[in-house]
Amino acid sequence: MLCVRLACGSVLLRRPGPVGRRGYWRTVGLTESIISELDTDHHFVHRSTIPTMHFQDSLPRLPVPKLEDTVKRYLAAQKPLLDDDQYRNTERIAREFEKGVGRKLHRDLVEFDKKNKHTSYISDPWFDMYLCARDPVVLNFNPFISLNPDPKEAYNSQVVRATNLVVSSIKFLNSLNNELLRPDIYYVNPKWSQSRLFKKFIRLLPTSVSWYGAYMVNAYPLDMSQYKRLFNSSRIPKLNKDELFTNELGRHLTVPFLSPVLAVLTFLAKVGICPFIYFFANLIKVECGRTWGGGSRNASPA
């Protein structure tokens, strides 16, 4: 089983079969206008008319709820779980909190939110929940994917599937880095997702108001700030709270073989993504090294 590690996840490829080559790494669908002509078949997933991060500057901020509303929702959630005596005691404690220390904590939270307009008041506690946890990272936090067999048997070769997965992932990364990946937008009316006129209009709006332009047609752009951590990112262990590190200049991927030895492949050449055959040939070299006990720590171009 060949495991290709990209960013902070792993992919397990199953059922090796006859070697073949598949064309699903090519661009899917029609390219969009406005952007200058580029080699989209090899370098990008697609070319979005709207830049990837076009809405980030105008995303509405998550409002801090009123303290009394928070207490009310808390008690409503507790009522089905408690008997009458337990609920009365819980309600008493909640009301004391609301009139006492809760007011000071709420004022501190509102002040904190005003000083951090670039993010949400819940962002730091959310990251702390994960980065301060001392549970094992594997399984508890690290994702992995197990792929079903391809309907076409010829594409179930481990090397072929790994190559297509690598190339597709790098095309996604290249599209993200070049602002050509389509922004995440929830369309209440799906017809707007197909409207080129709408996309051209939104593209021309300043980033400071672009979200509200989409809102006019009941389209809701979503936050994409965490996309930058999908690749070239790592969780660095620290004593009480781990750190997230992203190397935006990273241009290599690692392929575990002859554990714990890793093969290192360069995925970005001077003119863009390395060609399909480069990854195919080098993954064959890695597989041969694993099978026959050969190979080197650095898999150079075959």
C-alpha cells in the first residue's frame, strides 16, 4: 500500500492492478472569461472569474450575542435534561452568573472583539480547543482518506492513482495560490452560480463591498481563510499549546517508503507544475525501492 502525504493528511490507495494512465487530471468544465489565456489543462483546476479571496475583506463579522440571550439559550438546552429541582438550582446559578461575574466577562469579551476586527471573537478559543489538547494527534485530529476502487480496473494501479491524486492536488494548490480557485459561495438560487454576468459584476466590485454585492442576489460567500492551511502546513508540538506553521514557499511533497525513510519530490518547476510523467516515473521509482529494498532519500527526476 502506497501512502502519499500532502499537507496534514494521508491517503491510502488500495487494490493495485494493471498499470494504465487516466486523463482525469485535465481541466473539468468550461474555463471562465476575463482571465488571460493560460495552460489550464495542466496548471489549474479551473480559472475562476471571481478571485479566490475576493470576499474576505468584506465578510460580515460574527456578532457577540447578548449575555441574557446566551443564558436563555443555555437554560432552554438544560431543561429537557433535568428534573424540576435540578433545573431550579441550575436556573438560580445561571441568573447569579448573569447579574454578577457574567457581566464583567461579557464586557471583556466585547472589548476583545472590538480590538480584533480582523477575525472572530470565537477564533482564539476554537484554535485553543485543538492546539491545547494533549490527546494523540493521530486519529483524534489528523484526517485521512480511504479511496474506493476505480470503476475502471486499469486505473486501480497504486502508482497511477497516486500520480493522479498528486497532480490533481497540486493543481488545486496552484489554483488557490494564483487566486483562480472558485470562491465558496452558497447560492439560494443556483441559477446565479451559472451567470457570467453576475460573476463579472462581482469581480469589478471593490473587495471592501464585494460580499454585499453577492448578498443582493441571495448569494452568500463563505470564509476561506483556512484554505491556506490545506497545504505546506504542520502542527509544531509545544509544551502547553502547539503552533500551526505554514511554509508558503514550499514546493516539495514527501512519499513514505521503507519507513521511516522518505522520498522527496519537487512539484513546482520554474514554469509551473511538473509534468504528469515526472510524478508517474518517480512514484514508480519509489515503489520499486520499497519492493526491492533499493531507492534513495531523494527521488530525483527519472
